[in-house]
Amino acid sequence: MAFNFLPNRINKCDHLFVFHQITPLNKKSIIALTIAILLPLTGYWLVKYYSKDAVHMPHHYFYDSVTVQTKRGKSVNDTIWHRVKNISFTNQLGQQVSLDDLHGKILVIDFFFTHCPTICPGMARAMKKLQVSFEKNPEIVQFLSVSVDPEHDSVSQLRAFANNLNINHDTWWFLTGDKKEIYDFALQEMKASIADSEVDTAFIHTENIFLLDTNRIVRGWYNGFDTIKQAQLAADIPTIMLERDKKSPSILREFIPYLPVIFIGIGLTILTMTLLTKNKNKKNVTTRI
């Protein structure tokens, strides 16, 4: 006896069971999916590889301490770089000023005295060129020339010296103050005798111009008579502005290690949506039990 399991007709009252036929990806879909995953991943790795040394940040030189912290299960050295302490001065305008007044600015500092017949005029010309270079961006950098002979460099003498250079008094201060505080500032905070081992600690007379970042951390010193060093200083000033505070990094930076996973997730999402769309457009295979 033959049994016919297939109905001859389908009645409206019959229960219908719908089977979605899963269609495998064709060749074009596989290629498109591969490109969707590999292209952003390739771009990410290329950018990461070629950009790691693209910008050379000025070094840090003097540290106060080093602590060990655990981040993501790994021990990481956290260096506490020496931050120059605040100090108060009187500038060429007779104003009482301090480093704290310059919060958020990069500082370019040299040491001089008004009756210097040797290196100071040349140092002043180098500082003048730098000020002119940044005259359209006065909010970025402040220039400071600190007298190492404050007993003789009065406010009026500082003002006359500055006027002879035809400078912008707002962005370049010529400073005087207590001699002991100034020498402690130069030797203990700016580390002038380390930057220039030949400096006379009894009368500081150095050809170096010092660069401090917005956190008042020494990032370099540059000979005021070396044109190559001066060009490097001019380049390092805007470079430091690109630097972010590592203690409060950008949210986007936190996601960088996870970008490959994110791209793979996007690819899998595209795959899933492609399969669902194809299945939805296919005719349903129906049968009645």
C-alpha cells in the first residue's frame, strides 16, 4: 500500500508552517563583507604605524619622583616631572606679576642684565625674533627676561631696555625682584646650572633660553646664538600646544585600543543584516501538516 504524505490541495483553515530558507552568501557579498572589515582595520594599523613618530614632542628632563601604578593588570611607571614653583616679580611697567598670572601659557625665559656688554643684546634680539613670530597668537606664549642683577636693574631701566627693542610689553616682560629668590628660581627651579655646566652660580650668565610648557615643566633649553637651536625652539612652541594632559586624556583616546574589535563588530553587524534582508526577500516555503 502506498502512502501519500503530500496533500492534494491547501485549505484556508489548514495550519501553515513557514520555513525561512537561509541562503548562503554569494561571491559578491563575501567580497563586500571582507572589504567592509579589512579596509578600516588596514587604515587603522597604517595610521597607527606611520603616525607614532610623526610628531616629536620636546623631552621632559627633571623629575621629582617615580611611582609604580597598576593599569589594566600591568605595572606602569608614573613619573612626576618637576614643576617650576611660582615666583613673583616686578615687570618693566611697574606691575607686580607672578608665574601664576600666566596660567595656560607656554613660557620662554632667559636671564640677562641691562648693562651687559656681551651676550645679553644678542639674546634680546633672539627673543625679539621669537616674539615677532608669535605676535598673531599672543594667547599662546609669554616671554620673560629675568634680571640677574636686580639691585641695579630698576623698573625704569627695564622699561628703557624694552623700549629700545620696540617690543610688545604685554607678551614680553622684563623682570626684577629679590636677588636670592631669583637665583633660587634660576638654579633650583629652572636648573640653569645643569643646562649649562659652565654657568657661574654666583652671577648667572647663560646663553640658554628655556622653554616651559603650560604646566611649568622644563621642556628644553636652546642656545640663543645657534640659529638651528632657535629654529627648533620656534617649532617646539606650537608642538607643545598639541600635547594633551595625560592625567585627563580625551575620551576618544580611551577607545583607540578597542578600534579593531569595534570594526569587527561592525562587519559582523553588516553580515547579520545582509542575511536577514536576503531571507526576508526570499519566498517562504510553506507546507501544511
